[in-house]
Amino acid sequence: MAKLYRKNNKWYIDYRLHGRRYRKCLGNIPKTEAERILLEVETQKAQEKVFGKPILSNITLGEALEQYLKYSKARHSRQYAQSNGYRAKRLIEWFGENRLLRDISPIDIENFLYERTRKCGPCTFNSDLMFLKSFFNRCVEWEYISSNPAARIKQKKRPPGRLRYLSENELRRLMQELEKEPLHWRALFLTALHTGMRKGEVINLKWGDVDFAATRIIVQNSKNNEKRIIPMTSTLKNILQELYNLQQQTTGCISPVDYVFVNPENGRRITAPGSRFRKLLKRARIKDFRFHDMRHNFASYLAMNNVDIRTIQELLGHKDIKMTIRYSHLSSRALEQAVRKFNDYVEEKLDASENKEEDEESEDPEGENGG
């Protein structure tokens, strides 16, 4: 609803649209003229005349999402852009591609997210909400809409992250069963186990990212779209060198852009190691352990061996250290050792001080009576 008011001999129009307030000075004009503009301001033509540009766009949700996905592919990692594509598809299924973007209200977004909670957990809910906020913010910047309908919706509280790592006995059984695996599978699983890399990072690893001379792996396409370097253990370096030599003998030539983990039967990149991994776990009698848990296992063993949190954060590629803090309690032995060292230091100093006082008294036999 638009309002008309007079101040300092000038007429002003006050207009609210989708929660956003617009005010315009009409100047020192007759009241009848001001009232005429007030009546016309509801039309698109009047909005352009009064405010200088269209406040509302007739763009549809489908058209806006198409533009946003182009933007996402140009700015974000391939994995992130692909995830945005899935979320955009769900949005189209719910609202319809011909729904005018300007007609989507905050309550519409709430209803969409409520339906999502019936099919997903808090983490997925928060990811969907972040996508919505980013999408609508971009639409505001592009002047498709005047405000973000998802702006005031709050994220759900995230549950404590899963932290499953192998016991020493489980790790021993896993390593025994790994020895029975073909070389390419053994190398793939050991890479995940010895680097803490995500599954997508492992299966997308290329020979150009493996630096045998510097004994390191360069993760190119990480979740955060940032490179990171992971030193190779001697075990990992040896098995990757063995795999490299075998592939070179088989193919005759290896290019830096060739994938590391391929199926030798068809020469195709391995993209779904889950099934093989579950069979391996079954033979090793290990329950409730997933491929991604090898990442947790890597970080947990680092923490238990007193590696500092900042180093673990860098190795895992966590953008926010809050993700890494979950492993800090595993380094309690380091805290206990620190307190023990402090106690030993204090007691040592006190003992030395007492011995010094006794020595001084023994050197001055008249000190007690000589005052």
C-alpha cells in the first residue's frame, strides 16, 4: 500500500513492496497531481516513472536459476556447481519453472524447507538454505527482485559430527585384508587411509598431481576450490610408484592428465569404490565404518600422536577450524604430558632450592648461634 504525505511544502510518496520500503520526493506540486501519482504507482509503468527503474521483473524462476547456474559454474568448483544443479532441480519441481520469481514469498520458502526436513537431516537442510540465500541474493543484485525471501530464515543446529576411527586391532585386520586386494584397489584405499583425502579427491587424482620427487600429493579440485599439499608416507609412495610402473608397462605411456585409479579391465576411472570397500570391511570383520571414515581415522591418529590442530586443519583442507576442533579431545594425552612436565619442573626446582639451603647451612656451622 502506498502512502502520500506532505513535509516542508513538498509531497512525498511512501511505498512498500515485498517487505522493502521505497520513498520518493514528488516536489512542490498540487495535491491533485500528487494523488494522481499515488493512484498510478501500483502499475509497472508508474513505478518506472517515479523510481527511475522497474522494481519488479517478470523473470521466471526457471530463467533466474538458469542464469545463476551459469554464474555458479564460472565461479565455483565443479563439485559445488554440480550440487547447485541438483538443488535447483528440486526447487523447480516444487515451485514450477514458470513461477514468477517476484511471487515467491518467505512463507513459500518456509513451506519448501519444511518439506525438505521430512527427507533430510539438519546438515542437508542448512546446505539447501545456504543455496537459497545465495541464489536470491544474486537475484537482488541483478535487480530481478527487490528483497531476499530467504534472508531471515535461520539454520538448524547441527548435530555433533560423526567421529569413527579404527582401533589398533581393526586397523591391523584391515591392513591384512588389503594385502589380498589387486594393486589398483590396494593403492586407492591406502591413499585414502594415508592422506585423509575425500572420496571425490581420491577418485579424481591424476598422475600430474603426484610428485614422487618431492614426496607429496597436490589436491587440485578440493571441496573449497583451493589447492593443498599432502606429504606422502613411504608406504604410500612405494605403492603409488608400483602402480605407476605397472600402468606404464601396460599402456606404454602415462600422461599427467591421466587418472591414477583406473580399472585395468576396461581402462576406465574408478568412480564408485564403495561396494568393493564394503566387501573388504566384511572380510576384516569391521562394522559401522564408511569410506569417508578413513578421513576421520587419518585425523584422529594425527591428534592422538600430538599433532597440533592447525596442522591437521591444513592437511584436511578445512576452511573453518571448527570442523577440526572435534579431534582435539583425542590429544588429551598431550595435555596430560604437559601438566606432568610442569609438575616435574616445579618439584625439581623446589628440591633444588631446599638442597641449596641445606648446603648453605652446613657451610656456616656458627650461623645458628652467631647472631
